[in-house]
Amino acid sequence: MTEIIDGNAVAESIRADLASEIDRLADAGVRPTLATVLMTDDPASETYVSMKQGDCEEVGIETVDVDIDPEAPAEELYDTIDDLNADDDVDGILVQMPVPEHVDKREVLRRIDPAKDADGFHPENVGRLVAGNPRFIPCTPHGIVKLLDSVGVDPEGKDAVVVGRSDIVGKPMANLLVQKAAGGNATVTVCHSRTADLAAKTRQADILVAAAGVPEMIDGEMLSEGVTVIDVGINRVDADTEKGYELVGDVDFESAKAKASAITPVPGGVGPMTRAMLLWNTVKAAADDAS
Ligand code: GUN
């Protein structure tokens, strides 16, 4: 039987653990606070940020909500980040991406105080992860480590194949899987759009992480029996539904499920974990600051 990995349930147990930690911090007079900064009119980004704020409220994390006109000069965003860096009441800062074209994204990531970097995207935190001494781990790959653990899949000694090399998922995922620590010790292959014979690589996988953003690009034919499949994709495709679309992953679920020993669904797999690990990073920032 293939195990369907229940991201909602694992995320719920992480939120429960965080709520206890938040209670403990409250006894010490600390109230974790996340600042979200939104510089776009894009409805999807607005929805993501309001969902993140709702998640915070649910576990007892305070939120500071900054909205910047997308037409405003880049300096307005840089100054906002400087102010939040200097504000002792703010533990974590998240600038929702993408930012407008006239804003230098790298400057945004560099500007956030690395001790308040709830996304784990600051170059210092990226460097620490690569150097094997992580502080804030990017939320999606961190959540995937927790999902693997939840189904008793230890990457040690296994062949892990990561499809996708983004800065926020593929690269940090590969680093976590290869690192000399719990949740790592795998032999890792990173595949991307220029990989020759992708299927030959994915068939080697004991653990496959699909994070390329291409709907259903991995199917059962490309997998070996017993693989654990983690599907990071959330792609809207036209469909004969009330909304006119449906959400599918980067993996063709039914054919992959026929091969896999465990697989994440879309939705309800990786997505809830990404949200839970943002709370984790915020609580960690507050706890580190208090100690
Ligand atoms: N936009 C899409 N995903 C993310 C994320 O994880 N963090 C931020 N800051 N922006 C995003």
C-alpha cells in the first residue's frame, strides 16, 4: 500500500509544538512577532500574505502588516526594512516575493537583518546552510525534511534526486539532503531544464523531490518501485471545474502512486508544511533573541 503523506496533519502537530513554545516564551515576557511586507497588487501574493498572517494569529504570533504602493520608489521598501530591523518588537521579517521590477531583489534579501530572516534567504543564512551550520532554513525544504521524518524515511545512504534548482527550494533542498546531519547523509543528484535524460536520473531515486514548476512532468514511468515522492509543484491547469481550473503538482499523482511507497498529494502535502515552517522560523528568531 502506498502511504499518502498527510502534510496537513504533520503541519498541525508542528503548530501544536510551536504553540507550547510560544506559551513558554510568553511566561518569559516574549511575544514572537512577524512583520510581513507586501509591495504588489497581485491578488495571489495578497492572499499568501493574509494566509501567513492568519497562521500566525492562530498560534499566538503577533503580526505587523506593512503595505507599500508598488509604484513607490525602491527606497521606500529599503527604508521600511531598515525600520523593521531596528524595531526590537519585531522578531521576523518577510518581504513577499516577487517585488516590482524597479526594486533590486538581491538588495532586499541582503538588507533584512540575518537574525530576523524568517524566509532564510539572506546570503549569510544561505552560506551557513551550505557550510553545515544552518540558522534559518528556507521553509519549503525544511518542511520536506520534517515530512520525510514523519513517515520514517531517513535519507542516510539513499539516492535522493531533486528536480529543480531554484534558490528557495531546489538548492537548499539538495544542501539539506547531502549535509552531514540528521535529515541528510543522502547521495544527491540535482536535475534541471538542461539535464540530459531526466528519466534515467529520476529512476535512480529512492527519494524524489519534484520542484520544477512544470505540471505533471514526472510520471510513474520515470520512477522505480518503492520511491518516496515529494511533490512541491502547485500548478493551475485549465479544467472542466466550477473555477475553470484545477491544481496539479509536478508529478502525475496516479501513475506515480502506483510505484511509490509514499507520496505527497497536491494540495495537502508540501504546502501546509511551508506555512508551518515560517512560524517555526519566527518562533526561533524570538527564542534566539530572548536567550
Ligand atoms: N513568494 C512565493 N513564495 C515565497 C516565500 O516563501 N517567501 C517570500 N518572501 N515570498 C514568496
